[in-house]
Amino acid sequence: MPKRVFIIHGWEGYPEEGWFPWLKKELEAKGYIVEVPSMPESEAPDIGKWVSFLAGVVKKADKDTFFVGHSIGCQAVLRYLQTVDAKIGGAVFVAGWVSLTPMATRTKEERKIVKPWFETPIDFDRIRKTTRNFVAVFSNNDPYVPLENAETYKNRLGARIIIEKDKGHFSGSDEVTKLPVVLKELLGMAKTK
């Protein structure tokens, strides 16, 4: 059965942003089926809508199913995985967060959007039962995601942590159009699952 990868963009993100097209092309060249769905209402992400939408896109997760999340897309993947009973191949989280810098929530509207994402608990114990293949990638100069988030991913999820240099928030505006570390980690997971 072919391996499937779902790349989930972040808040105000879109499928053609930054490094997503490059990663999709690289994986497809190696025989993977890759989907980069346009998540609903990305300007104001809602937990229920995003998790439900992702479940509809994935349909049935299995050991040949892999995920890549970016920013709030990491939370969407985590929250989806806590609803799944199946074993998956693995997940790579890029600039994932459970806390943000004040710069990320400057306005009242931004604080209103992220409040449910902060306050709704994540069942890390349940998520860990889906796979042992978790990697979390952070940047040393992300203006929105403090590096302390790496400890949460490591301690609560058992993720292997990778710190990249000077990648900002890994967005198109940071001119990150390729992210070889994600490709390398996914390919490694696919071989060892």
C-alpha cells in the first residue's frame, strides 16, 4: 500500500505557502501520495472544524499514514491523533506550540482565536499510543513560538527535537521554501516503522 503524507498548514496559511510545494514534490517523486488540504477558515482556525475536516480528508489512518504540521497545524494534527485508535507511521511538527510569544497574540482578535487552542487540553498519553515516530522541529529565532515548546514535545510526546538556525517561523515570509530536515525525517520514519 502506498504511503500517504498529509501536510497541514498553519494559521492564515495555505497549501502553496513556503516549503509545502517543495516537500510535496519531493515526496511524490519517491512514490508517496501527498495531500496539502486547504484548512477551513484559516484566518480564524477553530479546533472542532479543523479536526473534523482533517478526519474527513484522512478517512482511515494506518501505519502507512504520516503527518506534517506547521504552527497551529501541529495542534490540529495532535488533536486529530487523540481521536484515532489506529497506529500511524509518524508525524513531524514544525514550529508547533502549546504556548506563544506575546508578539503572536498582540490583538484582542488574535487572543480570542488562540484561547481555545490554549485552554482545551491535549491528551498526549493517548497520542503517544498512535506511534513512537514523532519529531519536532523548531527555529532558534522564531518570533512567535518560544523554544520552551520543545520541552513539551519532548517530555509529553517523546518527540525527538531538532533546532534549526535562523528559520524564523518557517513561513513563506521567512523565505523558507525548502525544508530538507522534514523530508529526511519523514523518509527515515517510513523506513523504520
